[in-house]
Amino acid sequence: MNPLFRAGLVLLAVLAVGDLATPFVTDGDTPPMWVALISLALGLATLACLPAAWRGRRPALLGLFGTRLLSAVLAVPAFFVDDVPGDVVALVGVTVALTVAGVVLVLAGTRRAVPA
């Protein structure tokens, strides 16, 4: 297994576990509870895709990418809402960047070498 692929999957798994914690760390306002619960569901769906994705199954990889990218998109409004604390905005920025990095690592790890 390609080390880039493995590193990307581990990074996406860590982000999914972070999503699982969201309903337990929210005050109900930042993020709103409905966002935290959707985040929890996306984290569970990501973890459900991981075993098959680890084996390189394309449908599971698509599910993995979809759930992680939806989770990142769900967090983006934190950049535009006025009453979101600065530390939360920074955390969202790091999370979105790590999501993109994880997806890129997995994609880079799935590329096959072209014979010369």
C-alpha cells in the first residue's frame, strides 16, 4: 500500500473522529446543534467507509471523499458569521485545510505509475 494513500486515510479518519466529538463540545450556538448532529452523522459515515476504502474499493473511496468534503463545506459558514469566536474560525480553517490535504494524499496514493 502506498504510504501517501495510508497517510491520507489516517488523516481523514482522525477528522471523522473529531466530527464525532462535535455534539459534545458545542454550546448549542457555535456550532448550532443541528450542525453538530450532521457532523456526527458524517463522521460515522466516514468511519463506515474506511475499511473498504483501506482495501482500495472505489465506491468506498467516493463515499469517504463525499462525507469529508460535505463536512468541510458544512463548516465554511463559520468564516462568514459575525459572532463566531476567532479560535473556532481558526479551527475550522485548519480542519478544512486538513480535509483537502487528506483527499489529495489519498488521490496521490491511488495513482499508478505509467510505464516508460
